[in-house]
Amino acid sequence: MSKVIINRNSSTIVLMLIFLASGTIFGVANAQNLDLTSSNNTDDDKSLSLNDLFELVENSIVQVTKTMPPANPLGPDKENTTSLGSGFIYNDKGSIVTNNHVVENAEIVDVTLINGDRYTANITGTDAFSDLAVIKINENTTDIPKPLVVGNSSELRVGDQVVAVGNPFGLESSMTTGIVSQIGRLLSIDERGFSIPNAIQTDALINPGNSGGPLLNMKGEVIGVNTAGIFPGGIGLAVPSDTILRIIPVLMQEKNYTHPWLGVTGNTLTADIAKREKVDRTQKGVIIDTIVKSSPADLAGLNGSNINQYGEKRGGDIITAIDDKKIIKMEDLISYLELNKAVNDNATLSVYRDGEIIDKQVTLKSRPVVPITNQTQN
């Protein structure tokens, strides 16, 4: 399975560290404010030069600063610290999109534009499960730059050129370029095991300081929010714009977003697991490991794995389809639930058990706060 684990508690970069791309001190630089409706953006099929693209978007990308109390108020370092990230202007009313982990546990943050203008912003809504947040500038927004255009990430193809703009390692207003390395990645940034489906993988460098900044196509449209990176290796990961367009409007209206929940942890069925379970190696699906008590899966009578007298794990149901859509890997299950289902919706799960396929009807609930797990769940 394609699963990425994020260590949220460490800012030190070590071998193969996967980090949330925020937390460094960064600044802004002066630049001319360009009109996003200029001739550069009128031809839907026209790609901008890197120079024009940068000048088009840089004014609409902001610094987000969160003040944090000292970890130990009684220790030698009693002063507050700051956590820095990026964001981009989402509408002309002063709403800004960033990552949840950039503003987490804050009520008010500071926003700095590239020309040095500073504002305070309230937290409008947050969603830890998609690592998205929207904040709103408190002061008059007449003079703020125009919002960026949010594009369609479902149109992305592997090999498309993309650009990331942010403030990595305190280097203000920096641009990196690369390509879409893959789409449909499963990005886990939640210690409880929940994951973001359909994440964009890119080789455009995503470093600490880039969190919340945009990943852009060559028309200057936002096709993702930069969230994490793997070092060394040059792998960047972004929340897709289709997720932004689905979740941000809800956060602006209701302050939070409810995700449908099945209540299982599991893994993609591999050849080794198929051998362990004594099923045909051609069988595909997701094997259930654990089931949360009183969850939709539990109420529907699904079976998780158990440990026999030899300490061997055996016997979990294998989910092969949901609503007649074939499930090959865990990403398929999570993506289907996120894109096609809502809380209180019904779904039909086809599961392989004891040599036959049986259907189980489930009624989905909203995701609860659950104990930490190292497995992927939904």
C-alpha cells in the first residue's frame, strides 16, 4: 500500500524524515501586484513562462504566523515562540486557505503580505482530517491582492509540470519547479490512522516553510496545497484542489467538515497476506484488521482479524467491492467513501469470507476521536 506517515512532533530533518512543511522563520519581498484577469490568463490552453507565472501569483501568497506559549513555562526559555507557514488568498473578502497544522490550536494568527502589510486573521474553520483550514483577515480588505484561481486537480496527468511557491527554510518568496510524479497517493498526517486520499506527489521541492502554500499548474491555477515532504528524496506531497473545492466552502459556512466513517483498520491484500489467509493469490481487496466497537462495520457484522494460540494473525474479512465498485487497495476504499458518501449514507460492502462473497449493508457515521493507531483506517 502507498502510505505516508508524518512525524508532527519533530522539526529535525533526518534520513528519510517525512515532515509537515511548516515551522521555519520566513519573510516576504516586494513585487508588483499583477491582475489575475490579465491577458496572461485569458487563454485556457496557454501555459505561462515560469517568470510570468511567478509574477502573477506571488502577491497572493501570504505568510501565516502563529504564536505559541513555551513548552515549559517554568524552564529557562519562558518566551513565546512562533510557528510559520504559508497560505494563499481564496476570495476577495479576505479569506485565506492554509494547512490545519499551520494554525492548529490558535484563535487568531498574523498574516503578512508580500509588500509587508500585516493583518490579523480569525480562524474560520479547520479540518484535521484533510489538513485544510480557512482563515479570514479582520481588517479592511480593499487593498489586498486578488485571489488565486483554484483549478481542477482531476485533470492532472503524471508528467505535468507544476510549481510550488512558498518560503522554505526562511528563504522568502521562493519558487521550485517539477512535475507530477504520481496522483492518488494516500497521505497520512493524522496519528490516529486517518489519511487524505488522492494526494499529489511531485518532485518540486517541498520544504519546511512551504506548508499551506499553493502547488500550481502552468496556467497559474492552484491544483494543490503543499503539505509535506520526504527528505532526502525530493518527494513533495500536496492536498489536491478537488478536496479544497469540496471542503473549504463547508468550513467557511459551518467551521468544520464531517467525514463519513466505516470504523475499520486494514491493509491492501498482498501476496504474503493472501498466502497467510490461504486465499487465491489472484484475490484482490482490503483485509480488515480491527473493528471499532459500535462502529458501522461492527453493527453490520463485519469480522476483523484475530490472534491464534501461536500468536499468528488470521481471519479478517476481505473487502472486495463497495456499492459494486471493485476495491483493489486501501486507497480505493478511502477515496470512494470521501468522494461519494456522506454521514448517514448507506453502502453495500462485498466481502470475501470462508471462500465466498457475501454482501453487508452499512450505515456510515462521522469520524470520532479515536485512540492512536499505526494502521490506515476509515
